[in-house]
Amino acid sequence: MSKFQESGAPDEDFGAASSQGSSPGRSAHQIRHMAEVRLLTPAELDERRIIHAFTSNREALNAFRELRVQLLQRAGRRNFVVLITTVAPEGGATFSALNLAASFALDSAKTALMVDCNFYSPSVEKLLFVEPEHGLTDFLEDHTLDVDDIIYASGIPRLRVIPVGHQRATGTEYYSSTRMEMFVHGVRLRYPDRYIILDGPPVGMYPDSRILADLADYVVLIVPYGKVNQEQVQMAIEALPEGKLLGVVFNHG
């Protein structure tokens, strides 16, 4: 899978998005006809545990639709940036982030962008059919790169992804940088119909997600059911900025 071009409405450059403010909203026709390189089949989506309109897992579909509704109700008419993090490794944050993004993309009037911010267990690269040339950390390191250089089609209509990238030291320095703050602000302003989901590492193990939470509008904490104790959950909640935690989701997977 390679980079994408959005039919009728290509992404403007990062500098324009940052300095000139929000771009005009796209029409429903433009969103429906965003160019896709290759679409995943329902069988491929099921294999990857990604919800879709025809999935047999109606429980998961309805759960992520409900989470989408809660976020939209909280945000009103504006788009937002939401961080998905977890209490412990393999706690289900990536599964939840991807499926929340897919739930937004189910709406033909909305688009979603999932950003892989987990240096320690990257996931987005597994969705791509080719080795990505650049990712988030490359963009943060190289000021000659544009956001367009790191956004890839996902195989899911109206869902775009940004992989971690090749430059990996520690997330703390990257995420606390002015460049990262500009990035989050810029991708949010690019299109008012686009919802940004950050897939972060476990908040209980790394400081990265605490920094990312400051950059996000909301945080959803994933708790792996039966794998952590109440004290770990409480410590994770207390580590997050007050007022940003939308809720706690128990993952039984």
C-alpha cells in the first residue's frame, strides 16, 4: 500500500494548515470519493479484528459506535484529538484505537486519522502493504518533510494512518517538542471532518502517554480485564490530566 491522494481535496501542506487556520470543510461527495489504493475485504478485516458494516461481531461494532457517540456528544460540533492508552502492555489500546478510528470512518460524512505513537510496540506498519518511507518520528526529526509525506491509506475507506517512523529514541523527547505540538495542532486543523486518534503506549509504564494526554482533547483508558489490579488502574487514572479522561473501557480480548 502506498500513499494516497484524496480525490477533489488533496491535503494541503503542513505549513499552510498551521499558519492559515482551518481549511474549508469538504463536501459529502468529496469524502465519499477519497481515492483508495486498495481496500481490505470483509474477510481481511475480520482476520485483523477490525469492525466493518457487515461484521458478524455486532457486540464490538455497537460498543465502538457507542464510544464514538459519547465522544461526539462531548465535543459538540468540532473535531478532536483523542488518546487511547492502557494500563499495561498488550492491554488492548491498539485494538481499541484502530476500531474507534474505523467506527468514525463508517460514517460517510466523516474521516479518521490514526497516529501510531507507541515506539515500544508499533502496529500501524502491519496494516500497510509496503514498507513506509517515513513516519511520525521522521517528520519530527526532519523539518523538510511535510505531513503529506507520512500519511498512508489504510485499506479502510476514509481512514488514514501515520506509522511511528524509523527514528526511534524515546518518545519523551519527541512528544514534548514544539514540533510535536505543531503537528497535533496542524492535523486537527487540516479538515474539520477528520477525527484524530492517537495510539499511545501504556500510561503505567512510560511517560509518553502522559505527555500525549496534554496534547489531546480527550483520553480513553483501556483496562485489560483480569490482568491488572485496582491499584494499577487507580495509578494510571491519577497519572492522566484531570478533566481529560473520557472514561475507562474494559477489554476482555
